[in-house]
Amino acid sequence: MFERGLAELHTHLGGSVASDILWSLAHEQGIALPVKDYWEFDRLVTVSDPRGVANLDALDAIYHWTELIQSSPLAVERSIHAAIGGAYRSQRITTLELRFNPMKRNRGGEQDLDHIILAAIRGLDRAGLEYPQVRAGLILMMDRTFTERQNAIIVEKALHWSSRGIVGIDIAGPRPDGGRYDYRQIAPLVEESRRGGLGVTIHVGEEGGEIGRAEIADVIDALQPDRIGHGILAAGDEALMAALREQEIVLEICPTSNLLTKALPDEEAVRDIFRTFAAHGVAFTIATDGPEMMRTHLRDEFELLLRVGALDEDELRAANERGHAASFVRRAPAAELV
């Protein structure tokens, strides 16, 4: 069904590394963990309850641990290498983008930021030698709780290392004080990134109701990104869907993640979201958000969408091909799979 392999454009490094690897990394670095048993640790760093988490704040608490464990050059390199190799071995993913915030992995400034990023690039290079079938790239993330200067440094580093596998920028994180985030303030940084040849994807419209929809409108108008992470709230607004279609912005939708975080209440809502976007010509790809943390894999996402009647096989195939085409990785096409 997927002759070229699968394309995964939206996965966080903190959610893409198996628990056993994180467990070993934590011990190798002498990190004091709140649990002493591996299976308790596994529940600590994954969404272990099939009912999901209470909200995105609860998910951030899980990311706190994975980011802490990945906060060294050694851990970042190992994590990138493991995530790329695991994606190809288990799912035959041949186009993969991993995103992470380097400032959340330098222990508040104790580790040099360039060393963290260069370690990620080494992991990327090592994986490329072992899995030449995979086109992989890294996206550096800004954060909504960061100062303008902090986000500017992340963009500066992304541009500096763009010739070594940094392919795009993003912004995520909780809203300061829980209110509407002013995405327009990062427009100069986004434009600088775009001029430097980086792809632009923005986390927005995952939750927040009317606030989330207003933020989508701001992002479309002020930032004009290539892609939007999640963006599912646009399905309730004809004008937003028209704008997404006209500007050819591709949504990165993560069905299981949206169910586990309560962004979508049930599988019926998943079906309705996809059918609405398909009916209005809104382009989308399918992703996991973090396969290990969410206890899912990309093929599981396809099976879910097929089972609930969200997409048929032709639409799944088209969404996957769109993922290959919309990737920020601009290397030679992946080798033919045998």
C-alpha cells in the first residue's frame, strides 16, 4: 500500500525514544529518578493509562522527565540515532522529521547549546550511515513561555546549522498565564528563518476552543507557515478552512495523541474531523506526536483511521504521499525499498 515507505512529519524527540533506552540514559548520567523500578519508570515517561491524560499540562509533566534525561550531548545523540533507526525498523518510515527544543536540553544553560545541537546532528549522521533509505531532518523548537531573546537564539542556531540537517523551526509549549498567545510577535523570527531556507511549522489549534481558533487565524495571517502542527480546531470554521486551502498549508494531525490528551473526545470526533477536512480540500498528513510516549505507531494511526471510517485506503495513501512531498528534508529521494 505504501511503496515508498511511510512519512512521519510530526514527532517530538521526547516522545520518540523507547523507555528502556531512556532508563539506561538516566542511569548512565546519574539522574535521580523518583522511581526505582523499570516498570514504574515506563509509566512515568509514557501515557500509560489508555484513557489518556487529563490535559496538555499533564502531558507536559511527562515531557519534563524525557527532556531532563535527554539533557546532555551523549543523551541527545543516542536519542536521535535510536528514534530514526527504530522508525525505519518497526514502521519502514523513509521520511522522518524529529523536533526538539535544544534549550530544554541544556540544563538551564549548564550545557553549551551548540554542543547539544551538534550532538543531535551526530546522531542524525550516524543513523544516515546505517539507514540510507531514510530521509531525516531536525526541527528546532521555540517555546511560547520563552523570552524573545531566547527564541531568537534558537532561530540563530537553526540557521547556523541548517547545512548540517536542521531543516525547520517550530514553536510550542504552554500559553503564558493560559491566555491567548500573540503569535505575531515571532513574525520577524519566522521570516528570518524562511529567508534562510528553513521550513516553518507552527503548533496551533490543538485545543483552546475559540482562543485556539483565533490563534490559527493569527498564524495563517501573520506567519504564513508551510505547515501547522495539529490545527484540528479549524474544522469548525469555514473561513479558516478556506484560508488553509488557499495558502496550501498542510496540517500535521496526530489522531491517537488528540484522543489521549482529550483534544478530541472520541473516535467519532476523529472521523468527523478528517471527513470535514477532506470535504473542504484541506491538506493534511498523519503523524504520531511521539510514538513511544503515546504507545502507538504510524501504522496504528492508519489502521485507526481506516477502522472508524475517517479515511479510505486511497485517502490514506494520498495523505502519506503528501507527507513525503511536504517534508522539509531536501535530500535525494529515499532508496527504493526491496
